[in-house]
Amino acid sequence: MSDSAPRKDTRGIVDPAELLSRVRFRRHTPAPELRPYLEHYWLIDWELPEPYATHVVPHPSMNIVFQRYGALGAPAADARASAEVSGIGLGLFTRKLTEAGRVCGIQFRPGGFRPFAPAWPVSAWTGRLVPLAEVFPDAGTEAGGGTGAETGHAGIGTGAETGHAGIVTGTETGLAGTDADLLSAVLSPGTDHARVAALDAFLLAHGPAPDPAADRAMELVDLIRGDRTVRKVTQLVSASGLSARSLQRLFAAHVGVGPKWVILRYRIHEALERAEAAGAAGGPDWAALAVELGYSDQAHLVREFTATIGVSPTAYARGVSAP
């Protein structure tokens, strides 16, 4: 996913049409040196007359999220601003948006984060949301702070996450300690170009460090994502030439979750997208889709979809088509 243009899909966003009708959402491409490691930057601004909860089925991606809450034209000093590293979450992510705010996010390719933070395995952040300064100490101030809570960021547009199905308000994360100049550089500019330049500058100051194992992990996740015939870990073992144990270690260190989790998550993304496309018809031929995606039967697909999204595939398809 190192192409010059960011991807256009809304995969992972639950009811994307509803979200996009309420917020201004766009993706941007990072600097050329960063493209092998990043999916894209994602920027969101909103001014809402009433609260709105958005839901995302997480990608197997790390995110860095800069956010501010308050009137978009207000001085940075008057806004509630923070920055955090969001590990891969394991369940449906829900974030409640209120009033006005802005988010500038960095979504890494699965396997692409560790070259910027090589001191820890990526699994150390799974299911957690931590202050930026905990991972990048020079981004912090002496004030410090932060909860390190078990949550995550869906990176709306792809990938922020929680380890459970809780609701994050976006105003009570308790994260503090990020340098005020950095927050202002990313969140205050009035143009996307300036915000992207600030994100580029931040990342380029921290890497990437050459890491052949990270390159290998990214290649294998791309194989899972792009080849629907890869339905089992044993197939990935054969394709990679690694033992099952070595494959697990590689994914823990550089992706943050195991290969089986990645395979299952991309299958749910595909089912979610098919349900949205089918709309009022109630969905595609679920039995045929179950076979295509490698489920044992339709009931298996329905159970996994319902456990992840909270409603059955047919109910979801009808719900997203309702006026």
C-alpha cells in the first residue's frame, strides 16, 4: 500500500454514508520517504448540532492521533488538545463526537509502526491507548500524564480501536503531556497542506529505522489482504517459508496481533462491505459469501459478524439502507 494515492474505500467504517454526512473527512498521502510504512494521513473536522456516535471495525494498524475539541476557530490555547498512540484494538470501536472538533491521524501499514518506535514489540500497544510522549519521549513535556487506558483509535477511515466495546467521548481520555508547540503545529493550521507537512516533519524526526523484519511483516499482511484464497495460518506458513512459531513471533513483534486475527478481521471487513453494497435487498447470498471467505458455513459467518458488529448481517444491510 505504498502507492502515491491513498485508498478510497471506507472499509471498516460502520455505516460510512451516515458518518460522511456529518463530518468532513479526507485522506492524504505522506512524504515519499514515509509511504512504504504508512497507509495515509486521515483528517476530520466537525461541527455538530447534537452528539453523534461513530463506530469502526478496526484494521490491524497502529495509529497516532492528534485531536482537539472546541470551536474550530478558537485559539489552540483555548481548545482541549492531546496526542496519543493507539494500538490495535480487538473489538468494535465507538467514539462519541460532540459540538466541534478536529482530528489529524496517522494510520500505519500493518507492520509499519515499529521502524519508528523500535524499542518495543508492537504487541506492547495492542488494546491500549497511551500518551504520545510515552512512546516518543521528546514529544512530551514535564507535565506528563495519561492513563494508558485499554482502548484504541479507529482512525476513522480505517483503523482506531478498542479492546472492548466501550464508548470513548473524545473529551475525557485523560491524556496530557504532549508538547504544546507540536499540538499547535499539527492542529492549528487552516489548510490540510500545512497539517500534512507538520505530520511529515514529526515522523521524519523519528525514523524510519531500517528493519527487514518489518518489511517482511508488511509483505505478509498485504498477501492476506489481497489474496482471498489465504484463509488459514497454515497457508501463510507455506507461502512465507517460516515455521508457525516464527510467523507468530514476527506478527507479535511487528504487527501486534497474530496472523489468524488478521485473516479473520479482513474477512469481516469484506462481509461488512458486501452488506453495505447490497442495502435494502438484505445482503448478498450469505451462504455463497461464507464459502468464498473461508467460513465453515453461513452460520459461522453470521455468528462472527454479529459478535463483531452487534447485529446480524441481514439486519445491518437493511439498517444502512434505511432513510
